[in-house]
Amino acid sequence: MYQDEKLVCEDCGAEFVFTAGEQEFYAEKGLVNKPKRCPECRKARRKNNRRHRKMYDAVCSKCGAQTQVPFKPIPGKEVFCKDCFTKEQETTEQTAE
């Protein structure tokens, strides 16, 4: 049904392949537009956007450490520092198995 398609990156002008697998993934997610950027430029753009993200001060609900998070904390909702968040994810993944 899907076939690999060559596209041109709007940022760097390089040609890249929009694979049949990627097209199928886009269709499953309801995405209708083809990618405008090659994988390298998409990655660089995401990285750049993260760098300029506003961070908010918070206190970790688990260990009490001062931390910063990329969302405005809501009173009464748990907020975790990076270490506690990682541990919490690992615990959740283990119980799901």
C-alpha cells in the first residue's frame, strides 16, 4: 500500500526518504502532512526547542529536593525530581510486566 518516497528538507535542502513504515505510522496516528524536515533537522529542532523551554521551580514530592520542571506545578499534584521520576518509571514498568 505505502511506498518509500523521496522528500526534500525545507531547512537544509537534503533529500531524505519518507519510508513506507513511517507513512503507515503517520496514518495510524491520524497525521495527514508529510514531514518537511529530514530526521537530522527534526532532531536538531526538538533539541533547540527544549533548550528554550521555560522551567518552573518545584519541590520533589518524594525526596523533598529542589528541582525544576517544564510545566507549572499544580498545588496538591505530585512533582518528582529527575532521579525520583526515573525510579518511579522503572517501578511502574516492572509492575506492568
